[in-house]
Amino acid sequence: MLFDKDNQWRFTTIARRRLETTEFEGEEALIAQAMDLHPELDPIWELAELSATPQEVNGTVVNPFIHTALHVLIEKQLEEKSPPEVVDTLRGLSEQGVDRHEAVHAIASVYAELYFTSFRRGNSFEETSYVELLKQLGASPT
């Protein structure tokens, strides 16, 4: 699972390795790229396990691990075109003038809200609900 302790450790290890190399492959490359998009989080990765706790960054409270993991998750969905609506949503947001990074944030927000609400209630993730919310998010304003 993307949000588990093993991945927390993996993310902090990748953050340290980024200081020495840019050579990453597969999912590690996606993680490093997501970290590159958020240099403001770099000092927090040095906190190891604490990087998975909410931190104030530039006046906003963010969980660096969850934020980065969501970036990776959405990038994987886009790469795999699964669900296909994620690609349509990105395209729709781009056509509305939203830059790619902010569009990924918007999609990740939809995913996170649904995922964590389901998790807290002990329910499984509802892909159908996710797809419907994506369609709403990417729809052109009328």
C-alpha cells in the first residue's frame, strides 16, 4: 500500500539519494520527480519518520509524505490511463487554463477526499464515485 510505513522509509531514502544522483527508474523516478516539484519540502525529508506528519510549510499545513505519495499515485494513473477519466480530467483542466501541476493537485484532492473518507469509515475505495467526481472536476464550465 502506498501510504504505509515501508513507503515512508522508502520516500525518505529516495529524498537522501536525490542529493547524490538523478538516476532513478520506475516508481522511484516518479517519487523523485514529485519531490523535485516541491523543493520547499526538502528540509522535512531529513526528519525521517516525522516527514509523514503534518508540517507547516509556507503558512500551510501539509503532510509531505501523503502529498508526495498522492502525486505519485496520480502520475501512475495518468501513465497507465487507469481509470481513463483521469486523463480526460487532466485534459479538461488544461483546456481551462490550469497548469499541469495544479491539475494533478486538484485530481489528487478528489482522490484523497474519497480515499480517506472511505478508509475512516472502514469501506473500500469506490472507483465509480472517483470516476464521477473526476468527470465533474474536468467538465468545462458552462
